[in-house]
Amino acid sequence: MSDRPDDTPAPRDADELNEAVSDLGETDTDRLEAVRGRNESLEERLPGDEQLPRTHGSPEKG
């Protein structure tokens, strides 16, 4: 039995993956740079430590 739920999509083959990234650029380098730029954009929008709930140490008492 598989650990995968029934509604999980099947893995994509190489042709499907190439088609999925084709709009990112003509060459592999262009595609990697596009992905890098998107990742940097996401990192800029992540909340900082001061915006996250406390997840370690003793809880603040108020």
C-alpha cells in the first residue's frame, strides 16, 4: 500500500515538466534565473522573526 493519498496527482514526465517551465525562458539558464528571482521575491515577503509567534523557550507571562 502506498503512503500517497488517492487524490495526489501522478508524477509528471520530462515532457510535461519541460512544457510547464517553457514560459520561464528559452534556455535552462534563463529558467533558473527566473526561478531564482521568484524565490527572492518570496523570501522578501516572509515574515521576520519579530512577526512570528514564539515557538521556543518559556512563554511570556502577562
